[in-house]
Amino acid sequence: MTDAVIRAADLLKEHRDSIDRLDAILVYTLGERFKHTQAVGKLKASHDLPPSDPAREEAQIARLEDLADRASLDPEFAKKFLNFIIAEVIQHHKNHQDKP
């Protein structure tokens, strides 16, 4: 192997190690986020509040698009990602309301 190939392999490993750490951060961050949204769902259910809040969802999407733009992340991807999360949260909130 040439020095260039060895250096490329080392760089590849460094990038992959960083990706692995960031994936772990994403998973733990989502776990923490869902702990809070579960609490919100229980609170909404106990006070007979609707499971979704379209005005907040719209504001959150706009905020995330702005953050994505500042982070050099495709805002459309960020919007799809947040819409996916919001749909999951709403389903959790509906599940809390269905429980006696």
C-alpha cells in the first residue's frame, strides 16, 4: 500500500468514528426529546387538550428550516425529518388520550 492509500484509510476511519459518535448523539437526543413529548402527551390527555397543535408545529418547522439553513443542512430534509418526528409525537399523544 502506498502512503497516500494508508493516509486515506486513516482519514476514512476518522470520519467514520465521528459519524458513529454523532449517530449516538442523535439517538440519545431523540430519546430525551421523546421523554418530554411523552410527558406533554400525558399532560394534554389529563386536561383533555388536542393531541396536535398546528400553530406550534408550523412555527417549529419554520424554526428548524432556519436552523438547518444556518447549519448548512438542506432545509427540505430538515422539514421532512421534523414532520416525521411530529407525526410520531402526535400518534403518541393520541395513544395517551385513548388510555382510560
